[in-house]
Amino acid sequence: MLLPIDTAPLRFLLTGEPTAVLDYETRLPRTDAAGRPLLRVPVVVTGTGEKRAPAVEVTVPGPLPEVELGSLVAFTGLALRTWSVPGTDGRERSGTSLRADAMDLV
């Protein structure tokens, strides 16, 4: 399931270097359907109404613009995605992740 997120009231502050998303089994870098490398971007989100700004990672296809630690960035097409995979113990594992179509500097 894919749930779109309205980013208009939100601000995203880059808190670390983007890192490649690796395939769970092969440990090779993953790509999207268009063959672009997938990257995880660590950010702090403000404007959520929470007392403490949550730290999250957003998966976005590369290449990304040149960014510095502390840069404000914006995500296009941000959505919460649910996932499930069979675990090594035979039980199903499930969770959520944040995905975006693109990232730009603000």
C-alpha cells in the first residue's frame, strides 16, 4: 500500500550522508524500475506538531544534487509504503518505509 504525504507544512533537514540501499540477500545496490540507484537519505522532520522532531530515512532514486550536512531539502512524491517479506525463520516480517520520487535543495 502507498499512502501519499502532504509535505507542504513540513521541513526536512539533512542529518547525514545518503547511503546506497542494498538487496537483503545479495548485498548488492538496489535500483528502481528505471535502473536508477536507490539511496537512503537521513533527515530530521520539522513542522509535524510533535515536541521532538522525528529523525527518519527517506528512500529516493539517484543521482541526487550536491548536498551538505544541515541542508534543507524537499521531497517530491513522498509516500509511506508498507512492505512484507518472508523471514529466515519462516515467519513474515512487515513494516513501513518512506519513499520519494525525487529530492531537491530548498
